[in-house]
Amino acid sequence: MNGGVSIHVVDIASGRVAQGMAVSIGAVGQAPMLEGHVDERGLLPQLDELNERFGVGVYEVRLQVAAFYRARGAALPDTPFMDELIYRFGISDTREHFHLPFKLTAWGVSCFRGGA
């Protein structure tokens, strides 16, 4: 895979992909390029269709963490530890692929640049 961005989200509390989690991605300060939900593979569908639109710049992924866990019956405080997780990352070379594997619970997250 050349260029572009891919996202994979796993709910490590259950050991399953975070199917149904609302996610958006776009350049900082602009309207989202894509708003969608994590699919049964843990991926954000339609994202690869936008790969040619990712230029050099700073982008952010927004994951609706608290809403996801509340929809699954998790007892979260009124003010959750992670409500909307905003993850900013930069692209300096559009020939490279940026894979963002999010591993999360309602209480923590890990993400790194994969696909280098």
C-alpha cells in the first residue's frame, strides 16, 4: 500500500474490534474528510478511497470512546475519563503509508505509527 492513512480500532477490554465506534478524520481546523463507524474488521470503511487527498500536513482522528462504551452498557461516570479522543498526527511524505492501530478501553489508549 502506498501513501494514505488506515485506521484499525480494537477494544482491548473485550478482546474484539470496536465495531460501531464513531470515528472522523480530517485536517486540523477543517471539516472532517470522513465521518463513519468502525466496521466488523475494526477498520474505518471508505478511508482508502480518500488516500489521494492526504497531503503534507497535520490531521486528527476523533474517536467517540465514551459513547461507544455507554452503548455497550459500561457504567461510566457522568464526566468520563475519555469522552472524545482526539489524536493528531503529521504527514511529511505523501508516498508513505500511515497506519494508526488504536488499542483502547474506556480508561486508556495506545496508538503508534504502523505501516512505515
